[in-house]
Amino acid sequence: MKTPSLTLLCLLAALPAVSAQTNLTAREAQIIAASKLPAPFKLVHAGQPAATPPMGWNSYDCFGDNVVESEVLANAHYLADKMLAVGWDTVVVDYCWSDPGAHDNNRNGRANAPLVMDPFGRLLPAPNRFPSSTNNLGFKPLADAVHALGLKFGIHIMRGIPRHAVAANLPIEGSAFTAAEAANTNDLCPWCPDMFGVNSNAAGAAWYDACARLWAAWGVDYIKVDDLSKPYHTAEVEMVRNAIDKCGRAIVFSTSPGETPIADAQHILTHANLWRVSDDFWDNWKSLDHEFTLAARWHNFAAPGHWPDADMLPLGHLSVSHRSVGNDRRTHFTRNEQLTLLSFWCLLPSPLMVGGNLPDNDAWTLALLTNPEVLAVNQDAAGRAAQPMPNVPTAAAMPMFPISAEVWAKTLADKSLAVGFFNRAKVPLLLQVPWASLGFTNAPQVRDLWLRQDLPKSETLTAEIPPHGCLLLKVN
């Protein structure tokens, strides 16, 4: 006689119990409570750079091109106090930090901006925005402050060499070359007017070597190089890689933006630690839905030290005070979509970089980001990528709506299976999944990772998933 099927009410769109104070469904309140349970382990990034996908905070989604030092430090302190214990350990200063006049209306930079440079043309943080950088100290004091919190420090740069450095033909530090010899003045970023591309010659290599020495001297742990992978700049990817390898410091190398061409997959995975597979990702369902298509192209190229990057997590408070990245807002994603976002990024696994202003997190957002069992799927030591499972039967759809779930799964280091069921439709979905279709000959032990609860054993999973919602399970 078969075990009775399990009915799991997963993220129901119309749960009757709703908190009047927070507008949370009963399940959402359970998710918040579950995040506060003691973690059975501590997530620590160790070993080779990006041995597991990096986790941290990036300034762009909340502060655009004009973040200032106090805002970086406020987020660093929040990260250390509330999120470090579950693996969030990197703080990244994004776009335009060398422009003293960057402001809300210049999402893609401004022509002829007086970027702050050292005598060799290397960009320095603008002291009016980063006061600790005065006297040519650069980012070292801020990096030291971040390191003192037990965190890692990262920065964004644009590919290339500053146009002002080329116009002045400044010398390249540590070499006999000049900026004009390194610059390809015909190679222009279509959206940022600050830089020229770099020639694939000895002068170009000397330029990136000099930059990497400066980053290492500051104590940089993570470098995001923009305008590098779309279109794909093979020679400059190689020059940055070589420069980092020679600088004397372990630095994670991330490329941006996407979509990185799939034709260059073998090259990028042997040169970068992270590479963007999507264009800039924002808080709308169309962008999130497209990530399933992109992930299907890239899942065979993920491995420890080398991760396809689905982009930042636009969660919480975005574009603070109407910065250059849109209206001041809480994320437009519904809570169901937020769960889908985190679940899918963890399964892939993708780097996790939160884009919201962390001190403004509400209880829901903090719970979403600090569930240790969900994050453990992302940080699993085996480093396997999730695979789409197109042949897993997921009908019974609602009678009026013949839809099915998208299923992704991967085997974890402990031999259990992490599996996500995603409803990409606009209507509710009723699952009926025989566990035998996923290779289990007997009723398995199933754990709901968002609730951190074991479920009764059953040979069939029955679960209702609301529009754009998901179910994330660990199955033994």
C-alpha cells in the first residue's frame, strides 16, 4: 500500500492568516521565524579565490554613481553585525568613485569629468566623497576599516585607461611606457565617456600591471571590471588576469556587463572568477524570468573558482534619495518573486551581491538573506551547478490552466538532492510529483529549506505554488 500523498501549502497566494501589522502571510511569517533559528554551521569563504560563489553587498543598486564613504561604512557595519555569520563577507564600491562631481542624473558618467588620478594616471577615490583617501592614500584606509570588521573589500573599475591620462601622456608606473602608448583611442565604451581601450602590447600590459599593484597595495580583495565582457575583449581579459596574478595579492576577478557571449565560455572560465551572463538585472519579473533561459545556456560552465554571474540582487531599499538608478523605492519584486530569486541564484549557484541599502532592511528582507540552509545550497562544497530537469512530471495543473513547473536540481556534497520547483506562470500551480521521477525508489526524507522543517514522508509531492513562486527542498 502506498504512503498517502503529502499536501504542502507552499507560498499560497491567498493564505487566510495574514498579519495586519506587516501584511505577511502565515508562511511568510514562518520564514521570518525560521531565519532566527540557530544555524547548525557557519559559512566561511576559504581556500582559492571564489572557491564558492562570493557573497556580499554592492553599492550600485542603492547609491548609483555617487556613493560616499559613510554610506559604504554603514552597510559594512550592518553586514558584519547581521549577515557575516551566514557567509556575507564582501563590500564592493561600485561605479564612478573617482568622479568628485558624480550626481543623480549621470547613470553612465559625464563627459570630461575631472576624475581624480595619481601622477601615473591611475584612478583614485574622490576625497570629497571618500575623506579617508586624502593625501593620496586611496582606498587603503577604507579597505583597512572594512577588513577590521572581518570583511573583504572590493571595487568597480572601467576597462581601459583614463582619457585625461592619455591627453597628458602621463608615465605608466614601474615602466618606461606612457599612457599614449597603452591607449587605443579608437576603442570607446559606448556608454561611459571616461576611458580609452588598452592596446594588446607591452605598454598595455604595463598599464594593467601598474593598476593591479595599486589595488593590491590598497588591500583590494575583489575587482569588478566593467565594459569587458559585452562585447568580449579577449586581450584585455588576459591582461587583467595576468596583472592580478603578478600583483602579489589574491583578488577575485569579476567581469561585467553581460550577456557574456557563450562562444567565449571556455576562455572566460579559464581567466575570470566570475562573469556576467545577464545584462543589468533589475526588479521586474521580465528580467527574472529571462534568467531561466540564460541559466540553461551556462550551467555546464560553473565550477569552484569560476562562476557564471546572474548579477546583483535588487532587494530591499533601492535608489536611495532618487539616485541615478531610478526612483527611490522598495524592490518591485513581490515576496514570492523574491523567494524565487534567492532560491534560483542559490541553486545555480550564482555569486550573491545584495544591491539594497542594508540598514533599511525590514524583517522580511533580513530573513530572506540570512536563512543558513538556503544559503548552504549556494555555498555547497561540491560546487556543482543545478541542472534543468525537463522530464520530471509536475502536472496536475489547475484544471483551467494547463501549466507545469520548472524544475532545477543538483546533488550536494552530502549526496542529498537540492531541488527547486518554480512557477513561471501568472496563475497558481498545483504540483503532483512522484519522487520516483527524481530517482528515489522509496519515500524520501524531504526538508523545506525556507521553513527549515522536515516534511512527512510520502512517495508523491503535492504542493500548491502561487504565481511566480517556488518551493526549495532538500531531499535525502
